[in-house]
Amino acid sequence: MTGLELASPAFDDGEPIPREYGYTERNVNPPLRVSGVPDEAASLALVVDDPDAVEPAGKVWDHWLVWNVPPETTEIPADWDAGSVGAVEGQNDYGETGYGGPNPPDREHTYEFRLYALDTSLDLGTGASRDAFEDAATGHLVASASLSGTYAP
């Protein structure tokens, strides 16, 4: 096994995220590919955030929180319905549940897609916060992978 990996057929690591995935465009998640999930993983979780938002927004901006993704998942299609596989979505910083696309207010930002393999499923309801997710996931990390993309206003 080469280890947990996260990629997208829509953009390469460090490259621009296509416009259609932006908040003011189609506002749907880009397609993602997952590979190398460890055997001990009981679930997967995905966090998408914007660390470059600290200056304009005063904090890292959460765009998507998803947990309890089945570990056998290899593809997350664009405009994915997480609930269709029993996954649960948290609240993003737009105050919405689910995916909220890139929408930088000032300049090009880098968006981080982080995939976590966990040794348990999380007992968190829809709309839970990032803090609640992090508290529940503490001590359960088996592996992680990341993918980044840029987006400009």
C-alpha cells in the first residue's frame, strides 16, 4: 500500500480550481478520487477550508465538513449527495450545511482539501461544527492525505 491519497480529475494539486465549483458559480463540490485507504479505517472524513481567509475574515474559513464516509469510497462525484452513502455533513462558515465553494474576497486563495481515515464512525449529527468534529475525531486518526487548489475572485 502506498498510503492514503486524495486527488481530483478536475484540477491538479496546487493548480486552479475550475470556476464552476465556486460559491457564486455552480457551487458544487469538485469530483475527488480516494485511494490507499488503510484496512483499519472504519470511516473517512473530509475537511475543505481556506487558510488564506485569516486576514480578510479573521479565521480559517470552513467550506465543507463531511464525516462517516464509507471507507470503501474511491470516488466522490461532483455535486455529491453525501447522505446517499450515509455520510454526514457539518456546517460551513457560510452558515449552511454541506459544500460552500471558494469565494475569496480580496485575492487568489489556496484551498485545502484534507481527507482523514478514522478508526471509528463519529456520533455527530448534521450541521455539527468544526470544533465538534475535531473533538470527536481526536485520537481516532489512522491516516491523512491532502490536496490543494487555488481560486481567484
